[in-house]
Amino acid sequence: MSVLTLPARLWRARSLVGQLVRREIEARYRGSMGGIAWSLVTPIVMLGIYTYVFSIIFRARWGEMAVSRVDFAVLLFAGLLVYGIFSECALAAPRQVTDNPNFVKKVVFPLEFLSVVTLASALFHFAAGLAVLFAFCLFVYGALPWTIALVPLAILPAALLALGTSWLFAALGVFLQDLRHFVALVTSALLFLSPVFYPLTAVPEHLRGLVRLNPLSLAIEHLRAVVVFGRIPDAFEWGANLAFGLAVAAAGYWWFQRSRPEFADLV
């Protein structure tokens, strides 16, 4: 089954996908007093901690730009939002199939939808964090640039990358039980290897090209461009990043479907 048919299949099964996404989100906060409010509280608290450590304790600068602590917080938060989409999908992927044996053995279920559900959950938390960012910017700056309308385009390459990586890790996780530890290590490293706490311009010029190979780098910079700086991302950079995201999604989907016949014997 080609990945090109996936959007149509998702649309036909939109009721099922919607129920699964709702279950995924509710399961995370089930039993907690704060409930879904934690989706707003958690990023705010982490934003405060990171901002305190890097702008006050380490007195980190934003490249060559002179920015206030408030500006630093906004730029940092935007980077964390994009990183969060990828990390949530990647960390959940290795056990995605093994934690749902009923879907594998007893029910005729499109297992590839599980990665889509995880991505939808990650995008829900991204949207919650983005709402906090918008409110904060309105409070501090008094206005938002019109370019915020381009947010979906800015994060589309990162979402495709997360989806393709999720399919890849979900399939590999059936065969490699230790994969989740490797993925946790990689996602932790990406937090610092991506320009979350710094701009790309702060990277030494001879290493900047290498950092740009990280597809999260451009997505982070593009989100900052449309939300914070009111600029339209470079069309060539965005197009190249989108093409890479599509390639990863197609490759991950192909590997997942190729490995799928062996799942029932291993789960």
C-alpha cells in the first residue's frame, strides 16, 4: 500500500482516528488532578527553568543579537515547541506496536495509523504551547505579526520527519527491544545539537553547514521567523526541508509495511 493513499484512508477512517487521538491524550493525564491543564503547565514550567539556567546562570547570548531575557524566553520556547513534536513521536515509537498486541493479533487494524495518532497527539501539545507563546507575545509586545498564518507551513517538514521516524522506529522496535534506550539517547542529544538554545548564526561557520543537515534546525528557525521576527522563511530552504521530510516519511512507511507481516510472530 503506497503512502500516497494514506491521506484518503485517514479521511475515510477519521472517526476512528479521532477517537484514538482523544484516547491517547486522555490516557496521558488520566488520574491526575490537573488533567489536560498539564499540557499548558508543563511547557511553561520548563520554559522558566531553561530560561533561568541559560540566560541568568550561564548568561548565554543569542548569537550576536542583544536580546532581553523576555526575548530569550520567547526564542527558546519556539525552539522547544518544534523539538517537542519530534521527541514525542520518536520516544513513543519503539513500543508503539509491542504495546498494542490486540491490534496486531486479534483485530484487523491499520497499524500504520498508530504513528499518525501519536503525531496528532504531539501536534495537540504543540498547539497548546503555541497558544501560550501567542498569549505571551501579545502581552509583552502588544501584537503578533501576520506571518503567524504560516505556522502550519513552517512546521510541516518537522511533522513529516517525525511521522517517518515514528514508522521506522515502531517497526524496528518489534525486532530490537533495546531500541528505546538508543532513541532516548538520540533525542536527548538532538536537544543540544539543534538550535533550540541558540540561533544557527551562533554556530561556528565551518560547522554551520553540518548543523543545517539536521532537518529540525531549519524547522526551528522557520518557526521563529514567522512567529517572533515576522519574516517569511527562505523558499528554497523550506522546499528542501519539505522534500527531505517527505522522503523520510515515505521511507519510514515503506519499511513499516515491509516489516509488518512479521509483527504477529514477535509480539
